[in-house]
Amino acid sequence: MSFFKNLFNSRDKPSKNKPSGSFGGWGLFGGNTSSGMRVNERTAMQITAVYACVRVLSESLACLPLRVYRKTESEHGKITAVTHPAFRLLSKAPNVEMTSFIFRETLMSHILLHGNAYAQIIRDGRGYPVELYPLLPSNMSVDRDKESSEIVYTYRAEKGEVKLRKWDVLHIPGLSFDGIVGHSPIAVAKQAIGSALAVEEYGSKFFANGANPGGVLEFPGTVKDIKRVKESWNAGHQGAMNANKIAILEDGAKFSAVTISPEQAQFLEVRKFSVNEICRIFRVPPHLIADLERATFSNIEHQSLEFVKYSLIPWVERWEQSLEQSLLMPSEMDSHYIKFSVDGLLRGAYKERMDGYSVGIQNGFMCPNDVRKLEDLNPIDDPAGDKFYFNGNMLPIELAGRQYVDKEELEGNEE
């Protein structure tokens, strides 16, 4: 079933009531900056630093395992709810046209560029989600109905506008001042991005043919046929085949080379500053977008862990709560939850992991099968794999102190 067919076959009919007003937000309209560059999501993606930051965050979130869990009777217990309709949509395929990775990558890029991500929820007769289709944020407006005070989504498509209820829309907002509609990072930081665009355009023109002549021919008198002199010089000295040839000058001509010092241009310094500014906007460590100027072997691992904890996990929390609110039935909110797994990204080096596992096993709060599960290994098919041990003689934890009990019982029997 195609996307637009699903969209226009929605159970919601266009509302006859005019919404009371749209929610506020800094859109991308009128995106001119002080540098003279027009900034929007398309022009911003022409900057390699913006493209790299969006790609790093989108791909990092899209590759994380995403599961629906059901709580069990035991405290903190859970099992994977593989039979829940949302499980297949989130972990396998949200629709017949795309994979879970592509779906999440697309929505995450929408949030990073537009400040909001939208997807239409196709539900069955019982209300459970059966398909998810991304919606373009630039075609969506969010209003509140003046009579019911409910949030209404208006999507502009080729065949006209379609009204969708909150029940039929998965909405993941970015940073927001009203709690409903997120703000576009590109629009908020358009001055910094506009400066980066201006530097890129200046560099392109600076290095284009004719922007920086290699030298100047000077004649003491008036040159009558400038075109002939230029063609003659280029024919004898232009191109790789004529490199390092001896130049013969006539009529008192003099050749002067033209050079521009890096201190005068300061082009590279401005470009480096622009990269740091853009990394600051998206909160991405520079080394993740191939800026290794300040990266060392001792700090790059910790910077990667900080990226997960302070950049990626806030986005993960935002996604999890929005997915639970939109895809779980009200009666399931207390018994089910949706969660990303970031354990793989937080794992340290092999030796550090093994040392940590050893401490866990020897102190009785991890069993061998717990470790094998974290390392994505099959469990030990033996009861010993699920037993807990403690440091000492590595006895099963239920036998701790048993030798003293046996001794007391033996002495009591002797008496």
C-alpha cells in the first residue's frame, strides 16, 4: 500500500472547525543571514561538517537495537514482547517500503535539520499500529482545535491538506520552548552556518581559474595586441607539459609572480573555527567527523564515551518516550516499555571488559551466562552457567558458610 494512499485513506476527516492558532517555532523561512547567505536545511547540508554531524547522529541512533519489553512479576524482570505489533515495526520493518534502520535514520535527520520528526501511524480495527510512514516536516503544521483543545496535525500533500489527529501521528520534537513543536537547529544557528557557507563560497571563488593569477607580465610601453601576447605566453608556459620551461621575454618585458601569504588570507583558520562551531551546535566531538587536530590516543576513547552519554542518550530518551506515548495502548503503559540498547557503544576495550566481568563474577552479582549475553555469545547449556559465585574457593553462592554449619551439626551429634 503506497504512502499517499495510506495518508488519504486515514479515518480522520478534515475538521470543519478552524484551529485557534499554530504553535510557535523558528521556521526556515526568510533565512537570510548577515553574511548574505541564505540558510535552510538544503544549503546547510552542503557544508561537510553539517552533513557529517547529521550523518553521525542519525546512523548512530539507527543502528542501536530497539525492542519492546513486557514487565514480569519479579522485580525489575522483563521479557522481549515479540508478539506485540510495535515490535516488528521498530526492530524489523515499519512498512513494506523501508527497513527499521532507514526509517529511524530518516526521522533522526528530520529532527536534526527541521527540529521535528513526523510519521503517520496506520492502525488496525483494534487500534494497534500496523505501519509507520515518515512525513516531511516542511509540509506539516501543528495547531490546537479551538473547541476540543486537541492537537491537530495538518499535512500538505499533492492532493491538498489532510487533517490528522494526535492518535495517528508519531511526533518526535527536538528542543522546544512550548513542549509541542521543536525548533530547527539550522534556523536557530543560521548566523554561524551562514558564515561557514560564505567561507566555502569565498574559497571556491578564490581557487577558481583566474581568481588568483600566478603572475603578471609588465611592459615598459603600450601593448598594442594584448590578446596575441596572452595567447603566446599561455601556449609556451601553461599546462603540465610546459612546466619549468625557460621563458624568453622581449621588448623589455618583466614577469612578476603573485603570491598571497596565509596570514593575509586566514582562510584555513576561519574554516577550522566554522567546523568547531557546527560541532558545538550538534554536540558532536570533532574527531567523529574526521577532525583529529586535538585528538590523541589517550583521550579519543573517553571522548567517544562522552558522545554516547551526553549527546546520544538524550536523543535516545526523547525517542523512547515519544514511541511509548504513540505506539503503546493506554492499558499497556504500566506493563510494557520501549527501549534502545546502548550497551555495545559503552563497552570499553577487551581487557577492561574482561577485568570488569571478573570482578562481577567473583563478587557474586554476575553469573557466567550474564557475561556471555553481554558479549553476544550463546549461554552455557548447563545449570552451572546460571549459578552465582563469590571470591574465595569459587563455591556456588548457596554453599557459602556451609562448612561451618556442617561442623556445628557434627559436634552437636557427637554430644
